Amino acid sequence: LRRDAAPPAKSGSPRRGCGVTQSVFAAIEQTYRRAAKTISHADGLTIECGSFWFNLRPSGTESFLRLTMEAETAPILRRELRRIRILLRGVPR
């Protein structure tokens, strides 16, 4: 993301109950691998794709995944949040 641009659209921190974190991370990483500029596993899964980035990590206190996302525009944010929600629904538990 450009640092001189307008403030990014932010997702807040939607939560998703999950018991199989590694399979979730693998499915999402595989989906974004081609578009990703960087992928990090330092704190969950962080993927940067130019016009947006996100971090998906297990909650430290609950059995949830926490998703934080920023995008250059609100439409990009909505599109990528929708995409991740669809991916999360499709991961077997």
C-alpha cells in the first residue's frame, strides 16, 4: 500500500470460530499465493497483495481466528473480505 495515499479502509477484527488452524492457513495461502507480494507466518498468516493486506491469526484467549485487513479502497476491502469468508466456509473441520 502506498503510504502517501488516503487512509486505508479497515476491516476491524471479524472473528471466526475454528478448530483446524493449519488447514485454514494452508487453504488461504494457496488461494493468494500467486497474487501475494509477501507471505509471512510470524504472527499467524500475513499476506500483502499490493492494494490490500491481511493478517489471520488464532485468538490468544478464545477458539477464534481473528482477521485484520486493510485495503486502498472500501470496494477492494469488501471484495477480499467476501472472498476470505467463502474460503473459511469451505475448509473442512
